[in-house]
Amino acid sequence: MRSHVVGCGSYLPSQVVTNHDLAKRMDTSDEWIRTRTGIRERRIVAEGEKTSDLAFEASNAALKDAGISGNDIDLVICATTTPDETFPSVATMIQARIGMTHGAAFDVQAVCSGFIYALAVADNFIRTGQARTVLVVGADAMSKLMDWNDRTTSVLFGDGAGALVLNAGEGNGTNADRGVLNTKLFSDGRLHDMLYVDGGPSTTGTTGHLRMLGKAVFHHAVTNIAAAIEASAAEAGVSIYDIDWFVPHQANQRILDGTARKLHIPPGKVVSTVALHGNTSAASVPLALATAVADGRIKPGQLVLLEAMGGGLTWGATLLRW
Ligand code: UT7
């Protein structure tokens, strides 16, 4: 059994914040942000707009793309680090809003790697026959975790959501099959201090702010992501050169370029949307994917590699045939 992608959608909040806007509020510049990260602007939620609102819009777009209704879904998995409330999960909020009255819904928390983790869980539910049609969502309002006095982190992140609908379909077990071919997940909990939030329900009782050792994370990102891509390709028995599109976590253009260089991937095969929304954490892979599907770059039958790395540290890759 394979997990076929049958729908894809995304959503960005309407409020645009450019680098020039940030330069009016803190000691930074458009030049610094663009040359160090590739980011030009990001979207920030409006007053009262919540992660579940972003997730719902992206889910609706994916359902529409799949041509099905909410009640055709039997499992919702949402990757998020910024839930509306500590509980219940954003996934159950999505479930209610898409009009799904059966099945199950839960969140997965792996920060920027969340979408890859959620896809892995969904794929396993489908392969074992426990679900047939799964809505996988990545949604984050990272602006809520920013210390707006810290220029080293607050210029990097933005808000958004993306979603895929997966459907069980039969394959013959080879890498010529459509759908998810494999998912490789990794983490190293010893690296907590590189990227974390300094608050939470059982510590400060507050939401807290994101803290990051940028340079150290940068170094790990290129090394770990390259290793995850190689592991995924090797397990599927394909050469990295056979992969048509690389859809990376959109954290920093320099990380995308560095990974592509390390693996000799032509830059033209790398989908990059970081300039337009910054690092949207769990939303970034499906946002980039939805862009490349909508503009016709990714076509049925092509091999697509998704990858991400984030707090934990966590990282991983998914190889799928569109
Ligand atoms: O989703 C996964 C998690 N995150 C990431 O993947 C991010 C990984 N890290 C990075 O992307 C990069 O390390 C950053 C973009 C965060 C930083 O780039 P960098 O080239 O590593 O710069 P740096 O931290 O070495 O800072 C260089 C200088 C420093 O000044 P001094 O000490 O050289 O005088 C910083 O204080 O740039 C300064 N700086 C800034 N200047 C203007 C730091 N932030 C800013 C800023 N505007 N926003």
C-alpha cells in the first residue's frame, strides 16, 4: 500500500512585513537580511488570527484540490509548534471546521521538521491499513514566539500553513510506484540548547520566546540535511541525480545553496520560496511544494524530495513520486 498525494494547498496571512518595515523597528537592514538569509518579506497573522485559522484555509485548499469533502478524511495530523491553546490539538480544531464527524485527529511536534514527521506518521497509518485518506497539515504562527527585541531571530520567521491529502493506493513495491517511497526521521536531543523556546506550561507557565545559536544550527543544518537526503535516496535505490525536485525547509537561502552544493544538486532543481515568507517552521515545506505544483514545475510521475531540520534537534527527508 502506498500513500498517494491527491491534493495540495497552502495559505499565507494577508499582512506583509518587509525587511524595510523591520528596519524601522530595530537595528537591522534590508541588505543584511537579504544577503545573510535571502528573505525579503514575511507574513504575520492579524490581531485575533490563530494557527487553526491558517491551518483551516490550507486544509480547505487541499480538499478542494483533491475534489473531496472533510467527511471523506479519516485522519487529520497537524504539525505545529504554535497551537491556539496548550490543548486541545489544532488537528481537532481542523477536524471540526472541515465538517469531519468521524475518525481521529492529533498534532505532531517536531518544530521545523514537523511536516516531515507528520508525513511519516500518516504514511505508516496508510501502509498498515489503519487509515485510507489522511489530511496532513503544517501550520505555524512563529511570530507569536519571537522576542521582537532580538534581531538575530525575529527577522527570520513568519506565519503560514500548507496541507496535503494522502490517499491509500496500491503499488508494486518498487521505486516506480506513485506516492511516498520512504521517510527518514532523525533527532538528537542533546542539542536542545541550540534552538528552543524559553517557556512552557510546566516551566515558566508562559509561552516563552525562541532562542537560537544561529551559526551552530546553520552548520548542523547543511550536514544533517545532506545526510538525510542521501539516506532517503539510498533506501529507495535511486541516485540523487534522478530526483527531479528538491523541496527543502525554507529557513535560509544560504542553507539551501550549501546543501545543493554539497550534494552536487543543480540549483534549478531546488524549489525556493524563502524570500516571500521567511521561515514558517512546519508550514514551510508544504508552502514551497504547493507553489511548485501550482506553477506547473512539479508534474505527475516526477521524483520529489522533501527535507527539513529544526529544534530538538530534529531532521528528516521524504522521497515521493508525484
Ligand atoms: O529552521 C531551522 C532553524 N534555523 C535555521 O536554520 C537558521 C540557521 N542559522 C542562520 O540562518 C544564520 O546563522 C543566521 C541568519 C541566523 C545568522 O547569519 P550568520 O551569517 O551566521 O551571522 P552571525 O550570527 O555570525 O552574525 C554576524 C553579524 C553579528 O555582528 P558582529 O558580531 O559580527 O558585529 C551580528 O550581531 O551580524 C549581526 N546581526 C545582525 N545585523 C543586522 C545579527 N542579526 C542581525 C540583523 N541585522 N538582523
